[in-house]
Amino acid sequence: MSTFILSCSTQLSLKHVAAATLGLLLIPFIAGLFSTQVNWSVSDFIIMGGLLFITGSALLFTFRYLKRPSRVIAGSLVLVAFVYLWVELAVGVFFDLGG
């Protein structure tokens, strides 16, 4: 039975992804303090935080463990999936997931 253990550098990188996620979530939080136009609930922060962390982690593993040609394709697919989910949750292009 084999187990998958993350190296110290990968654990450190996941800490960087988490820090970047929190940093990006500070933007709408601070904007919400000064403007009534930014109206995010706690669930909005949780969903976007999860989406950002999963995307960052997927990109981290993609660029760390894949070779050059497949790295670009996989990274592009991760980014396209992120943008699609973000737009779908925001305005519901094909389905009404955000409403």
C-alpha cells in the first residue's frame, strides 16, 4: 500500500497558494467596507476562496509534475475551467448556478 506524501517544498507552495487566496479575498472584503456596491455574503467568500485555492493548487501541481507540452494544455484547461465557473456562478450563462 503506497501513500502519497507531499514534499516540504510542495507544502510550502500550498501555503503560498493559501496566502495568495486570502490576499485576493481581501480585495472584495475591503471594497465592501467602503462601498455598498460590493455585497458579498459569507458563502460568497467561502465559494470564491475554495475556487481560488483549488485553481491555484491545480496549477501548482500541473506546472510541477507535467512536462512542457502537456503543461501548457493542462494549465490552459485549468484556467478555462476557473473562468467558466466564475462567470457561471456570477451571472449564469448556461445554468443558473449562482442564483
